[in-house]
Amino acid sequence: MRRSLTVLLAALVAACTAAAEPENAFPYFTEEGGRVRDAAEILSPQAEAQLTQILDRAEAQFGQQMGVVTVESLHGYEIDDFSLLYANAWRLGHSERNDGLMIMVAPNERKVRIEVGLGLEESFTDEYCQQVLDDIMLPAFGDGNLEAAVMAGTEELVQHMQRHPSLPANDNTAPANELEDAA
């Protein structure tokens, strides 16, 4: 399964590179930047700062790395494919645990997605993530309040981390191989 995901990712990256303009059509695919990357400029500076605090605190408490990204364009890709490319390029989460979590918003295409690392799929199921989108985020998007949608979705995902811890108690930063060595 992991090998097929790697092959798919390599093919998608190759396709992106082949289609890229000379100045790089995918400037988003970089490790630079913080937990909140607002390329579509839908968040106020205050909201960005508040989200950053929420995400940093959640990582310190629960161990999972979470990010929020808005993009100006999906460059013709489906949001599922584009968000996976982005999350892998961003390298959210610990590589050994694959526990990254990301909200992606593409306001110009009217798309939103919650990308979940394989290590979190037991507690952040497809059904749960769809419920967050349908019940919390999409109503605010429908009202035109993109910032409120992102804030509410982020807060719900962080609360879910608290309700469904995926790491052993008091072990919120050690990679998986360190967890095994300590056992």
C-alpha cells in the first residue's frame, strides 16, 4: 500500500514538474512558512496568528502536526490529489508515525479538504472529516465567511485530538522508533 502511494506521489510530482512554468507553477510546495499558509489571502493577520497559536499548542499537547493552507488555484487537479501532493511536500507530521493533518481551502474553485496522514486514519476517519466539512465548515463557507469556517474546522479537529488521543500519554513529540526504544 505504501509503495503504491509512493509511486502515485512520484507520478503526480513528475506531472506537476512537467506542467510547471519556468517560474515554478507550484510555489506552495516548499517547507518554508509556518503552520498557516494563506496564499489565497482569506485570513486576517489576527486569524492567522490565532490559528498558529492553536496549532502549536495542539502539537505540544497531542503530538500531531496540523496545518492550514489556502491556495489560489488547484492548477487543474482535483483537490484530493492536490492536497495529498501538498501535504507530502510540506512533510507535515512525523515521518515514522505519518500523523500529519491538514485543512486545504481553494476558495476560487470552492473546494475544501481535510487531509489525514495514515497514522491518524483510525481516529480521523473519512466519515468524521466529511461530517466536519458538512456540519461545521461548509455552512460558514456558504454564508461567505471563509475565515470563520477555517477557524471552526480547526478548533473541531483539535478538540477531536483531545477526545481521541493517538499517542501514548506524555509522549507527544518522540518519533515512533524512540517510542519503541523506550518500551
